[in-house]
Amino acid sequence: MSTELINKYLEFRKTATKIGLGEALAQFRSIGPFDWKFEVLRELFYITSQVQAENSEKAHTAIRAAIKLLNNEMFLSEHNQEVIEVIGVFEDIEYQESNMNVTRLLVEGVVYLVTRCALVKCLAKSNEIARENVINQLLLCVRRLNSRFLLQL
């Protein structure tokens, strides 16, 4: 993963903390050519922010409405290995910056997406050591899901 991409994400993260997530998303959307890896980092940050800030029903609605790339099965199948790498970088950065359980927040957020099964696999593969943690977090959060989402997992 390039240092430039990581620095851009850290700048986005700092901006989101200062001016708010919505403003930061709008501000960083128009910078430079489309970079899907940066967009995936932004979507991952959005997911973790929504899970932290909202109750599960509001988070569900917000996440499903805002996430585009991670909610696209074709995109995930084309870029599977690269998405796994981006998730790994995201988890490393967030753990260093905030020292929180990012895996739990990501698992709780991705279960609301159509691509939940593929994303849970990506999360499990992004960090071999954390694979068991991903499964444990999934088991903890599935009881809050309605039966339709539960059956798909």
C-alpha cells in the first residue's frame, strides 16, 4: 500500500474529526482522479463511524444508503485480494490511531450490506491472527439482526 494513500487517508480522518464526517466525505470526494482504494478506506471509516454513533436501525439505513463499492459484488470479486489488503491497512491504521476494536465495528457494519458474506470472508483473510476474533464478533452481532440477514450469513 502506498505511503501517499495512507497519508491521504490520515488527512481525511483528521478532517472528519475536525469538521464532521459528512463534510469530510464531500470535501475529499472531489480531490484528484478516482482512487478506488481510497474510496474503500473512506467507506470502511464511514461504516465504523456509523456503528459507533448510531443505534443499529439508524446505522443499518445509513450504511446501506452510503456504501457503494463494498456493496458491489462484481467489484469485490474483481478486486478481492486488493480489498483484503486495504482492509488490513485500515485495521492497522485505526488500531494505531484510536486503539479500539475496529474488527468489531466493521463486522457489525458489514452485516447490513448485500455483500456481507464476501466482506466477512475478506475481514477474516485480512489478518490471519484475527480470524477467530472476526468469527466471535460475527456471532455476537448476529443476534441483533433480523431473521432475513441472519439466514443469509
